[in-house]
Amino acid sequence: MNRRDFIGKSAAAFAGTMVVPGSALSYSRIIGANDRIALGHIGNGSRGHDLDLIASKLKSNHNVEMVAVCDLWTVNRQKAAATNAGYYGRTPRAVQHPQE
């Protein structure tokens, strides 16, 4: 291969990599809103705690996340928020009434 061929092929290869920006390649790894399951849990008493544990086991295979917890009792609401923060790494929104 002579110098002229080398420069021509190198320029063509470089131009080919410039056509597809690096960020476009990462779009396939971004999870869309339709690929996620966001859960809200109303009533986080003793049985609700068990349901939180079951739902947390779905997070890796089914992309599930608890985004809100609701309970009339402050103790249950705070406990559920703290528990789910441990499961998902993010604290869910904690509300007293479902209308909030």
C-alpha cells in the first residue's frame, strides 16, 4: 500500500466514524417510559411491607420501581418510604391521601 492509498483509506474510515455520533449509539441503552413500570402503593401496613419486598424482586427482570407510597398513618408512610429507598436507591413520594 502506498502513501496515497493509506491516506485515502484513513480519511474514509475517519469520515465514516464522524457520520454516527457517539451519543446516537447510546440511545439503544436508554430505557423509555413505556419500558418501565412505576408502582404506587396504597396502605403500607404489615402486609404492605411484604408486598414491597415482592415488588422489589421484580426490579431487575421487569424494570419495576416504587415511585409513591400512601398511608394514613405517618409511621407506616415513613417506614415504607425508607424501605423502598433501600430497595430502589431512590425515595418514593410519600403521601397521606391518594388524591395528593
